[in-house]
Amino acid sequence: MTYTVYDPGEITDAVIARIIAQTSKEVGKAEAPDNTTTPYVVVYPLEDFDSFGSLGDPDAEVWWERQITCVGSDGEEAEWMQHKVRAALSGWKPTITGVSTGRVFLARGSGVRRDPPDVEGERRFTTADTFRLFTSPS
């Protein structure tokens, strides 16, 4: 018996590619990109939200979450980037070879946060939305 096993990196990479294609901004995977000229985005893979299937393949269908952190030099820039990312991802259906996907949706939104006063260097403002995506075997 073969279980379905997804490559979570493919999902993250598809999300990153979509954000870059739709915004032309720098995107990092779990860390800031090399070029941190604001605004920029960081995509954090979160733990699998939920999985289910049959007794023979209990992880065939998986709900995934990705945190999308938008970084700006001020609150307005961070919110501008947040809006661009939401427009790029909401309702989009990723194409991943061998995988059926549902449409991406915003699971949890966030307000704007500012770096604490003890952070050295240029202060940054961030938003941190969580998006959810469903996958199943194709």
C-alpha cells in the first residue's frame, strides 16, 4: 500500500512564484530575501492544518497554511503590500504536478505591527496574514 506524501516545498514555492509574478516584489522563504528594500514579503510554511482520507491512505487530503508577512518602512507601505498579496492569492488555484488543489483563501488577517524600540537599525512595520489551501491526489 502506498500513502500519499506531498512535498510541502512545492506548495511554498508555488505561493512564492505567484506573489513575485503578481507584485514584482522580493520574497523570502522563511527568512528575509537578500534584497530587503521595502516593501518585501516573507512566506513562512506553517504546520499542516489538517489531513484526512481513507484507512488505506489517511493523509490523502491535506489543508496547508502559509503565513505571509509583508514588511514596509511604515504602516501604510506594509498595508499596501498586504493588499497586493491578498489580491494575488485570494481565489487563486495553484498548479502543482500530480496534485489537485483548491482555491487559496485568507484564513486569518492581521493588523500592522511595528518593530519594538529595542530593535537596532531601521524600524520596520509588518502584517502577518495566514492563507489556507487544500490538496488531494490528482
